[in-house]
Amino acid sequence: MDSLTEAVLGGAAPETLEKESLPAEYLAAHLRAEDVSVFDGMADRDVRRSLRVGPVPMPVLDVDEVLVAVMASSINYNTVWSATFEPLPTFTFLERLGRQGGSAARHDLPYHVLGSDASGVIVRVGQGVRRWRVGDHVVVSCVHVDDQEPATHADGMLGGEQRIWGFETNFGGLAHYAVVRASQLLPKPPHLTWEEAACTMLCASTSYRMLVSDRGARMKQGDVVLIWGATGGLGAYAVQLVKNGGGVAVGVVGSEEKAARLRNLGCDVVINREEIGLGAVPSSGAETIEMGKRLGRVIRSATGEDPHITFDYIGKATFGISVFVTRRGGTVVTCGSSTGYQHDFDNRYLWMNLKRIVGSHAANLQEQAECNRLFRLGQLVPVLSSVFPLSEVAEATRWVQQNRHIGKVGVLCLAPLTGLGVTDPALRARIGVQRLNPFLDHGTMEAEHARV
């Protein structure tokens, strides 16, 4: 272990951290460009074949960047996309970024350090960084923007140079150290552990923009909100946001085990899609409509009306049903397509019923700050279900690839064990540990995976 890492783990003062030398290399979960063709001819793109954990060189900081000692991270679906090299290898993104020249050229490497979530301690700041200091405890936003681009100042997500850190950039959070722009940082909620804090920003803020922001569905009190995949990372935060906002949460899941977890989360209406025959991708337009009618009857029986908003990140398997089942004048808001990007739907049910489709992607920094504030207030809680060490990141990603998880899958990076990082135990006690971790005893227990 290098001296800087020892100092971080020992809780050293900022002045001590500043004096310690940076290691020449660090441990990171990464892909290699030489492996891009490893899945050719294979039906199962098993991410355990492509994800590596090993040393990579320490990059040089730009003036507006910070180096974070990553205590914990988490798995997002973009890690699955990256590790399967689909829909295209992420080295394409790195090459495109590198063509900008200057410090951007650092990203175009034959390896790609993944990870779009992180919590940790700042150990270095660039000369142009004003609002952050060595020693600060932070969470990292996944949104990497160009603050010299005009559109960024209207909405960071609209800039042409907006990228997702650790997916479309290098030096991500599934590592012992990560390079991030200062504009990606927010203060870590002091009552959360490192692993809890590391599972909040990407999914929760994405759900926040989709539902709460005026750039999303603009949810209001009393709205019936249909949430596909309601025990996934995005879905479980969506359920909380709907409940907090006075809406009626209607969650769809794929098993009775997940249905039980969802009821425990407080979801108003819980639907096991297997029980009503919604387990497969519709094979035709007629089957999509029939599935939509089946789902609509269940929702109307439970709530008396059709959904005002449908929250859909599933994609091909659900989107046609979403367009059909949403009420006249309602909104389908989408941020991803884990079952496929090509969506088929009957446009008559969109245009003749005056519905809207809203595309949404991550969240700008202000939206993320508002979302992070809800965690600090205890009005949102983490949905962590299991924790793996960095050495087992490929297995953790495989869980997500196969939909074997619930909520969020955490990864310990520098943190040697779970439960560390709390600096406001009184607030933690007031909120209650059981409320903070409604999914934590799912599947393989936290303690089994929290080994170094």
C-alpha cells in the first residue's frame, strides 16, 4: 500500500494528504482495447471475460480537475454496456474525446477505467479549482460538461460536449483513484457510509430529472405514476420520489421476491408482471395492445384511473405498452433501453390521445444538488442491496447484466470494509438504519462481499 493511500485510510489531516506523493499507478477496473473482439460469435457476452482489475498509470490533473481517493463506487448499466462492447466499444468515445487535443488527449488510451459513481476524499486539486479543498468528503456526479460551451449554462445536459464520466470518458470511479472535474462534485451526505453514498448520484438524480424537474414529466400531487423495473436502481428511487411528491406509485417487477421488497419500500400498487403475462417482449403490435389492456385493467382496478406518467427505462420490451397504457394527455418519460433501443409503438395512441414522450438523460448539476439535498434531509434513502470488493467487480457487473440484483450493487474500492465514512451519527440514528437500507438483506449478504 502506498503512503498516500495509508494516509487516506488513516484519516490524515488535509495538510498531511497534500504532502504525500502520488503513487505512480493505482488499482482500477478497466477494459483493454485488445479485447474488443472477444465476444465475436458468442451469444452470451459475459462481462467477466472482459472486465479486468489491475494497475494503471496515474494520470496528470488538468487545472479544473480534482483527484479523488475513491472509497466506494457502484455498478450502473453503462458498465454492462461498456464491458459487452455494445452497442459499440467505448474506446470509440475515448478516441473522439482525444481528438480535441490538449488535456483531452489523455483519455484516448488502450485501456478504459470504468465507473460512473463514487464517494471519497479529495487528495489533489487543480490550480483552477476554487470551491473544493484537499480532505473534503464528496460524491461524484457522472455528468462531465464543458463550462465554456454556451448551452451548458442553460442546461448542462444540452451541451454537445456533455459526456458521462467513466463511460464516455476515462479515469472513472471503479478504482482506487479517480479524476473528475470540479463541476462534478457535491458534498457527501454526512450520515451515509461510503458505500451508501456511492450508490445515490447517478440513479437518483436521473430519476429526479425524469419526474420532478421542469425538464422532465413535471409530476404533481396526486399523479398516478407507472414505474417499470421498480426495484432497480432507477425504479426504487422513482418510487421514493413519487411518494415524497404526493403521487401514487404503481410499480412493476418480475418476481414475487421483488414484489415483497417493493411493498416494503412503500409502493402503493405492486404488480408482478409474470402473473399477468408481461414477461416477454411483445411479438407484434396486436400483442402489445393486448398486454397494454391487461396492464391497464390492473392499474384501473387498483387506482380507479390510468397513469398520468409512465417511467420507462426498460425500452424495447415495454415501450409500446407504455405509450398505450398512459392516459390521454399523459407523459411517457424515458432514459434508457436495457432490453433494446429499437422501440415499436402504435402512434395512433400517441397523437390522437395527445400524449407526450420526453427523453431524459442523467441530470444537470443543479438538479443533482437538489437531489443530494434530499438525501442529506433523509427524505431519500439509499437502495443498496449488496456490496462487493473491487477485486470482484466483474461478478458484481454480471449480477446486473443478468438482472439478479435489486436496487443498487455497491463496490468497495479503498474502504476496507462496510460501515465507514459516517460523520454525523446523530442524524443517522434519527433517520434509522433500517429505513436507510430497505434492500440490504437481499441475496448475498453485505458481510460476505465486504472482504479485501
